[in-house]
Amino acid sequence: MKHVPTSIKVIDELCGGGLLANAVNTIYGNPSTAKTSLAMTIAFSAIEQQKDNASKVVVIDTESGWSDGRIQKAAECRKISLQLLPERLKRYSATALGEQHKMIMEVIPTDLKENDWELGLIVVDSLVAFYHAQLLSAPTTVLASKSRELQGRLSLEINSLLKLASGYEAPVLLVTWTKSTASKSFGERERKGVLQDLGKGVLVNDLECGLGSRQFDIIGGQHLTYMTKTMLHLASIKGDPYTKVVSLEKSIEKPTYMGGLVEVTDKGVEDVKGSKPMPLNELMQQVVLEEGEEKKA
């Protein structure tokens, strides 16, 4: 399988060589976990790797995270020509779900075809901002039907992006968010009820809930989970605004629930010196123990 390196060694090792081409790759995490910084780093890495050809990195920015100033600063730190950027980085800004849908379903496929562009990478940051906003504003009486409608639109967008990726042998990189605490609490209460029913001998058909195996805490629906072939989870470390834990939660090639450390710098996201992939429980023990030692000191 073809991979596109990210320039971040620990992530490339976790994923088997980088982002999977012809496939959907997803990053998720809480606010301030460097999701956009990581997506931008991967985008610039794709430009650097493909500097001898004219392939484009297409970005759909729905959260105003890809500002001119931020892009320029990151490019300068990586010594990427500012004259090269407009030619290689094609940025589309969406301000509503309808705009996002039209860009993915119509505008970008048309631009690629009519301009005869080669596609090196396509990024949506984030896929779910407008989706989530509409869900939050929906009356509870129509919430279920609204959720199905919005997930249907997201499914069409994901399928369209995957078609583009397959046509150009490029990766799709989607950014999404972690489910809210309320949503997780609901799932925990639901499982508690299932376990109580099992204890009473009541017939239970919900296998995943009973086993506690609903494992992907992402916003975007089941279709996103199914279609994602590589899923990376970013998490912050208490008291350290720059170092992040990255873990591989889904892969069709590599062992999952492995993780490593990365850090946020002026260049974007880079390796933490000496960090290497390890089982996630060992990594968490290492981080907690180091935090404890620092407190003692």
C-alpha cells in the first residue's frame, strides 16, 4: 500500500510509513491538541516532498484556522518559498455547511478537472464544525431526524473525497472532534443499564454496549468511523502546552493503541527527541511518572 510520509518520524512509524493513499485518514482530539498544526505540518510536508512536480495540496478550512499569517509563518519556518505557496496550496474557506457540501461535491472536483491539476493531498479542517453547530441548534423533538439528515450529507462528502483520493492516488486527511463529556456519560449509563439487565437474566442483544467496545469517541457518525482507515488521536498533557500524545486508534496495517510524543513548534508539529512508538498504557505511565518526578523536584 502507498503511504505519504508526514515528516514526523513517530507518526510515520505508527502508521507504517505515513498517511494511507487512496484512503480516508482522520485526526481527532479535544480543543488545543494541535489538530490544525498537525494537519498544516502534513500539508507542508506533502509540498516539500513533491517539489519537483506541480501536484496540489487542497485544503477546505471551515474553522478559520488556516489564516494567511499562520500559513506564512509556518512556511517561512520551513523555508518554503512564499511565491510557491499560492501555486501549490489551494485553500477553500467555507462559512456554512451548504458551502462545505458544495465545495466537496462540486467545486473542487470541477477545479481539479478543468485546471488539469494533480492532487497530492486533500485536507478538511474540520469536517464537523457546521454539522455539530446544526445539531446543537436543533429542537429535541427533531434531533434524531436532523442527525440522520446531517450524517447523510457527511457520508456523501466522505464518499466524494474518497473518490478523488482514489482517482489521484492521494490521501484524504479529515479533522474532527472528540465527543462531549455528556455524550460519553450517556454511553456509560447505557452500558451500566445493559450490565444490570444481564445480571437479572434479561435478554440483551447489544453486544458492543455489553462488552464496552464502542471505542471511537469522534463526532461525525458511524460512516466516518467505518470509512476511516487510519485514525490518530491527539491529547494534551496537563501543565505542558507544547507536548502532545499521539495514538493510533485504527489501522488496516499496524497494531493499534500504540502511541508516541510530539511537540508543537514554530514549524508546526515535530518529533520529541528520543520518542518512539510504544504501547499506549506504557506511554501514559511514562508521562505520568515524569510529571510526578517534576512535582517532587
